Amino acid sequence: MKNFIITVILAFFTHAFYAQNAFDKFDGQDDVTSVIVNKKMFDIMSKVKVDPSDKETQQYMNLIKKLDNLKVFTTKNSKIEADMKLSADKYIKTANLEELMRINDSGKNVKIYVKSGATDTKIKELFMFIDGAKNEDTVLLSLTGNFDLNEIAVLTDKMKLPGGTDLKKASKGKK
């Protein structure tokens, strides 16, 4: 029994470690644009004073209090795109994610997955992979925290995230 518990604990920590570092290899690579925002930055951003009458900004401030990490990697390099696709496919299979939606539009393939929280609209992780079409970026995005899917439109508007239009479609699609 003791060995079983140790094995379960090790498996959990290995999975958690992999989830945090699955895409870090793309950070700092030539031909890859990286945006990484950690919990500390979200905490600092949430303390900014805003006009109480500005409801949209107030919604945004409430949302960022719920976020832990944002990682976005973009590239047009075909070799890196292939590596991103392999990494994304492997992560999707091992991270216990649920497919939210897929879009295929003029050669651009968008896949959006979530790891659900306490309710259907509560999200622990939102994962998006955009397999870029001709002359478009391939985008890998991971957003973790404890937030509501319906709040994503506010985030995409304020942070101007790559794939924001697709994320808005996803937030409208799942209520």
C-alpha cells in the first residue's frame, strides 16, 4: 500500500511538472515570439485602481485576479511549427483536456481545449493550438487559473491575444 501511495504521488508531481514545462522549450528560441505572464504579474495588475463606472475594465480586473499563468508562443518557422504541433498533440493526450471546439478555415486549423473546474463554465486551463495557414503564425496558448469561460472575451479584448477571435467564438459556444 505504501508503494502504491508513493507511486501515485510521484505520478501526480511528474504530470504537474510536465504541464508547467511542456512548452518552455519554445521560450527564447529564434523565430519564436513568446509572451509569458506569471501569477505575480497578474496580482500586480489586479491592484491597479480603475474608475468604478468603467464596467468593462472592472470585469477585466476581476478576471485577472483569477489567473495563474499565461504562455503564448507564435512562429512562422515550419520546423518549429512541426515541433509545436507534436508537443501540443502529446500534451492534449496526457493533460486530461476536453475538446471545446475545432475550426478549419482556409487551411488554418484551430483547436481549443479546456480542463474543467467545479462547473461546466469554470475553467482550470484553457489550451489553444492554431496550426497556421500560409503566411500566418502558428500559435500555442496555455492559460491557467480558476476562471469562467464566459469571461474570455474581456481578456482577449484587453490583452489582444493571438487567436482572440477564435477564443471569443469558444466562450459564446459553451454556456
